[in-house]
Amino acid sequence: MAAIDISSVGKIYNGGVRAVSDINLDIKDGEFIVLVGPSGCGKSTLLRMVAGLEAISEGTVKIGDRVVNEVEPADRDIAMVFQNYALYPHMSVRQNLEYGLKNRRTPKAEIDARVNEAARMLEITQYLDRKPRALSGGQRQRVAMGRAIVRKPAAFLFDEPLSNLDAKLRVSMRGEIKRLQRRLGTTSIYVTHDQLEAMTLADRLVVLNGGQIEQVGSPLDVYHTPASTFVAGFIGSPAMNLVKAELQGDKLAIGPSLISLDGYAPTSGAVTVGLRAEDLRVVSANEGMPFIVEYVEELGSQRLAHGLVGDQAVTIALSGEAEITDTMWIAIDPSRLHFFDAGTGKRLEARATVTATAPVPEPVG
Amino acid sequence: MYRTRFSDHLVLIVGALFLCTPVVVAFMTSTHTAADIHMNGLSLTWGGNFIDTYEKVLTQKGGFTGEITGTSMVINSLILGVGFAVGKIVLSMLAAYAIVYFRFPMATLSFWVIFTTLLLPLEVRIMPSYQVMSELGLLNSYTGLIVPLLASATGTFYFRQFFKSVPEELLEAARIDGAGPFKFFIDILVPISRTMIAAIFIIMFVYGWNQYLWPMLMTTDERFFTLMRGIKSILQVWIGSQIPDYNEAFALAVLAMLPPVAIVVIFQSWFIKGLTESDK
Amino acid sequence: MAYTTSQPQPGGFLSRLGFGGAARKKPAAAAEEMKRVQFTSPVLPYLFLFPQLAVIFIFFYWPSVQALSSSFYIEDPFGFGSTFVGMSNYTDALFSAEYQSIALFTAAFTIIVTFLSLSIGLLLAVKADRIIKGSSTYKTLLIAVYAIAAPVSGLIGMMFFDQHIGPFVKMMSYLGWNMQVGLNYYDTAFAMIVVAVWKQIPYNFIFFLSGLQNVPVSVREAAMIDCRSGFRRFWTVVLPLLAPTAFFLLTINVTYSLFDTFGLIDVMVKDKPANNPITLVYKVYNDGFRGNDLGGSSAQSVILMIVVFVLTIFQFRYIERRVHYN
């Protein structure tokens, strides 16, 4: 077990394509870090640089006290779980688990003990003599986990390990990974493009975009105070509504509607405003903004109404029994508004320009 | 849902008959005596002379030196087939491994040097190849028979294609598990290539066994004659004889086609897989 | 992830040449890219390549270069040196009436054999693909003769066309055709074509059948909903999807007709090429080994090499464009 220190790391491929730039990340011993972002954001590349499967072009990666830039993957004391499991198809489950230990000349008795323990932990004992092809997707996933566990590595690296599973299995395996990591206390880096997976697993989330870190923080931090429009749109489901608006003094103009801000305006002029679907509430006619409903998504516990405010798309989340009419009036508590720079998309802190009467973007709820 | 029509079966039956009848006739005719064949022509029925004919073909010493039997030709054909197949697999697996799994400056050049051989079959450079062999003193030797046939990229190409289809993560997982180039090759790559190796062995064995032109040029010493070379000789003896040994010629033909046909029929699925998934 | 360590991509040429078979069936990207992770070692790759390269240099490049160089010389038949003659071996070959007629026969033979064995192979594959009952029996019967060597097929063919015992000769004589295979030029050519086609059908059958079985069921079902006529469906949907296979087979069949039929021809002309049809490859062999005309034979080899090159490039430049990949 060890801390991992990633400093100023970048990746430039032959031919000058830059995949990752200037990543700084201190991962504490035993921490569960999730790298999340859309495909092509560089999250897998970053993970693979930590694993030693990609050369590090710039910066340094330290595992424990050792800089591992030039260290072979096998000597980095890490274990990796791959998306397609990468089990050796010609070996039995037991042989798959043993292979890495044998290559390290671990004593036979020790190997057996570790394999049996891992198998018990993952409930795959009865499959130890089967070949991977005789296993279901979920079982293969467990074997892949087992292969990582028996190594007792300093860190687990997960490369989208659940994306080949069906939705239901994914949820249960997610829980299991979390439970195992808690129990073993092994530092983990987990790559996913699924924001829900990221939210549920992470001690800290790292949101990546275009090869750079957009935001690092606890899942709730990131959810409640997204650092940019990118993070705001990526984390949370349904995605945060982002609409163009204009600050006119203490008033916010969204299309034809004006919202009074009670001193929350961070700046003036054009901004992008973020409104969480669940923060929007229905008010009586002519009180808030007019909302033209286009269609409704039924989720059972919730109803999502998609429609327009002015000419901008907005989604609101309502309780399962809420009544929905063609035109509704909606409003939001000014303290729940998120402001972003209209040009850069970076978050603007409302507190900056106002009298500090209101407790501004502290995590609410 | 398509309903099978009678005409479909008819076409297939005619096709199967066209393809298979000659083989059946060859076998059946070989069980008749030469005189019988001379009188009655080819036959679709059992002739009863099976043991005599095949015993004679397999054991009677013939040729100019009197040292050659059907059995020795079968053995030579086997040596050529197996030697060629094994040599091909070893050479081409190693070469393909280097090309696919290593990063080195000469990779592209090596690739081209090897794969250019796909463009020119042995037949068009037969004369100078013969001269090279005679300069190297390799005429009438198993080395001379087998090794020059290995100078083509087909096997390398098969394995290159196959290695490229092996999931990347397998190498990555193996490296994290501490496997170096040799360990990865022996522990992972060779075992997962087993089916491929078997399929290529079959294809290459058939190819080697069926070689005709090259053995014909390389071997003047009858001790090295293969079955294909024997067929050529039996036809040369033929010219001018009153009643040619039809039965023996057919028996030789049957011996020459039996192993490849049997292999193809028995290992059909491997064979087809090997052919269609890589012979391109 | 799309990121790959970009590495010179040597697969391009051969995959364009149609050798990139496996990549064609899968989503191309994954299979054709170089491995993301490779070993680096100053010695190992060369060590692994050495045996293959050594064999290729000694038995491929050396003879090929020799063929090229000796094509410019006339070798003294008794082995006393050689004389440089420039291009005259080439002009002698190209302008001789004999060479021209052999070239003409080779072309005709190649076209007829390729066309017949491809179309019969396709017909059988289409039928076998439709059959459910007994399909494996048919399949076995239809591919069984694939592995028969060219000279063996020549021998069997010769027997079937034999003056005394050949059933074909007898059959044809009822129709008033006095067949004289081995003596009459056209009769021999006919027999050669029949045998050459016979031997090649199974190969084409195997590939066409596997090509047909690779046509996704959903595509066939979609076509079934869109189009009523079975023949039209085959023509407009299935055949275009088979085009890559057909294209690949075209190359293979041309190569087969040009080169692999050597054994068959050698057996069928019974060592008497004089009044029988032969192909260019046979002439290379005959002039070199029988006629001891090393220079002439080498020049013909080089001409053939050029033909193979041009054919390959032509096929892939002009025919491939009309073929629907993926």
C-alpha cells in the first residue's frame, strides 16, 4: 500500500499529438480515486502511464517513495483490472491467479494461501479449475479482480472494469468493488466514463476533459460546486441545465424572464447559468419563468419534464405524482444558481461581488 | 424462411459427383489388374486385386538403381510434408512475433523484405534457384528439398494476422504479471495459438506433400524420390510399353492423395478456419 | 481509447493487396493498428527474424537477382563462360511466334479456368448455403478433393481422357468427337481445362461458402422484407457483400492457373510439349532444363515476374475500387 504522486505529467505521442497535459494529483494511501470523463479525455492514458504500459513523456509518477517513470510494469507493484478482463484463455482460473506470483518466485505455499483466500473472498472457489471461457461475464470479472488481489499490490488500477457487464450486474459489482477496496485498504485508481459509477465509488473524483483536469474533489463537492460548465454538464443525471443569460444588476434575464437575485449576482453582463433539474420548482402562473413542456420521461419515482424556457432547452425533475400541463411556471431559489463565465465556462463565485448575507455555494442538501 | 428446393439438391449432387467420382474411380480401378483395365477401361466396382497391386507398389524395388519402393517414396513424402510444416511454423512464428510484438528500427524494412516473397512464386525463379542449390551442394538432400520451400511469407503472414487479433490487454496483463519476451511467447502466445498452429500445420503439410516441380529438379538420386516424383517416373516408363501398368499408376495416385484428402476431411473445421481466416 | 503510439504502419500495402483478410471482417481499426505496447530489445527481434530472413535471402533474393542478371547473357552450352547480349534474350523471346502463341494460350487458359472454377464454386456455395439437411455431407464431398496434388489430378485426368481406357473419350466418340488428348492440340487443351477446373472448384467453394455465411442474418432478413425476388436479393445484396471474397479469389485463381497448374500440365503433355498446349511457366522450365538455354529461360522468368507485378497492381488499382468493402 502506498501513496501515488503524479506531478506535471503529460503524454505526447509520436507525431506530436498531445493526449494528456500537466496533470498534478496527490493520491493518499488507501484512497479510491476515480478518473472520469468522456472518451478521448486522456483518462485511460493517464492510468496506463501509472501502470507503466505507456511511456511518460513529461513529469514524474511516484508510487510510495519511488519514482517509477523508468520502472517496468511488473516491478511497479501495481495490479490492473482490464475492461475485457484479459484473462489468459488457455489457463484455468487458478493458473490465471497464480501466474503473476509464480513469475515473482513466490513460494508455493504462499501462492496457494493467497489464491484460496482471494477465491473465497470473491466466491469463485468452485470455479478454480475452470477455463475462463466456461465462466459468465460476472464470474470472469471476479477472476480479473482476484488476479489483482492475490498480488497484494501497492495499488489497484481499474480500466473501465465494469463496462462489459449488463446494467444490473454492473450495479452489484460496483458495490462489491467498493466493499473489497474498503476491506483491503489498497490505494486504487479507477477509470470510467460513467458518471454514476464515478460518483458512487470515489473518495475523490477527478474529472478530465481534453487531457486536462477540470476538477478534483469529493463526489458531493463536484456535484454541488462544479468548477466549469463541462463538469456541470457531465456530472449528475439528468445533466445540469445550462442556459445563456444576462446579468442586469441584481436581476438575471433568461430569455424574456427576469429573476431577482437577492444579491447573488457575481458579475454583470452575459453569463452561462446552471440550474439543476431538481432545484427547479413549479410555481403558480405568472410568478416565475414560463416553461413549455415538450415531452415527459417517466422514471417511476420521478417525472422529468423536458421543454423550453424562451428558446432554450430545460429539464425539470418533479415528483412521481406531480401534475404536468402544457405550459408551466417554474422558479428557483437564487442561492441554487450556478454561474459560469460565458466565454471560458469557468465557475464564477457569486460571493465575489455581493454582501455576504447569504451562505453562498456551500453544499446544500 | 427459405424453403429448400429439389433443384438445390440436384445441383449439389451433380457437383459432388463431378468432384468425387474421379477419386472413387481411381481407387476402384487400382484394385483391378492391368490387363483387366486395358480391356474394360476404368471401373467403378471392386476388382479384387487390391492386395497384390498395393503390395507390389509399396514393396517392389524399382527404378534404375532398384533401390526405390513405394514405401520409401511415402516416407520421403512424409519427411517433406512434416519437415516443411514444422520448419514453416517455427520460422514464421518467430518472425511474426518479432514483427508484431517488438518495436525496432528495422521493423518496416524486415516486413517488406519478407512479404515481397508473396509476389513471386517459386515457379518463376526455378532455374536460378536450382543453380543456387547446386552451388551450395544441396542437390539430393533433405535440406535441399525442404529449406528452399521455406523462403516464402505465407506462414509469417498467417501468424502476423493472428497475433494482431490477440487482444492487446493480454500482453499488458502479462507484463504486469512479470512476463518478459520469452515468458510471454512460451507461456501465453504459443498456447493460445494452438488451434492456429494446428490449422497451419495441416495446410503446410498438404502443401509440402504435394510439391512436384521442386522435388523433381532437386532429386536425381532415387533414394530421395517422393510420391509425386514417382508419378513422374512411372509415366516416363510408360511411354512405349504395350500394356501400361495402369493399376500401379492408380495405386500410386491413391497413395499420393490419400493422406492429404484424409487430413482435409478429418480436420475439416480446423482446415477451413485456417484457410479462410488467414490465407489472405 | 483511440490513442495509439503511432508507428509506421507496414500493414497498408498488403492489406491493399487483399492480404488483410482478417482485418476486413472485424472492425478494421483494432486489428490493423500496431500493438499499443511492444517489447523493446536491441537484439531479440533480430534474433527471431534471422532464420526467416536468412532463408529468404539465400533462396529468394539471391536466385531472383541471378535470374535478372543471367537474363542479359548467353551461356555457353558447354559451360565455358557467358557473353553479354543486352536485351536480346528478351527480344528473342517476345518476338518469336512460338512464345507469342504460348502466351496467347496461357491467357486463354487462365481466363477460362478462372471463370469456370469461380462460377461453379459460387453456384455450389450458394446452393450449399441454402441447404439445411445434409449440408455437412455435401460440404465434405465438395471439399474432399481440394488437397489432391496437381500431378495426381493430371494423372487421373489423363486416364479419363486416355485413348484406350478413358470414359470421356468413349462418351465423346458417341457424339462424333474423335478425342485425341496428347496428340491433338485443342483436345489436350480441353482436357487440361477440365482437370484444372475440377481441382480448383473446392477451394473457391470453401471461400464462397464462408463468405456467404459471414453475411449477417439481419442483413438477409432486411433484404427479405425489402425485396420479393430471391434472385434479385442475391444480386443486389448478397453478391456485393461477397465481392471482397470474389476479388480475393480472382487473384488466387489467376495465380493458380498461371503457376500451380505446372504439375498437371507436365503430366498431361507426357513429356511431349511439341504439339501440345503449354503455359509460359512450363516453357521457362522446358527451355531452362531441357533446352539448357539459361539466358532465355531467365529472361522469360523476368517477363513473368513483371507480368505478375503488373497484374497484381492492375487488379488492386482498378478492380478493387469497384468492390464494396465492409
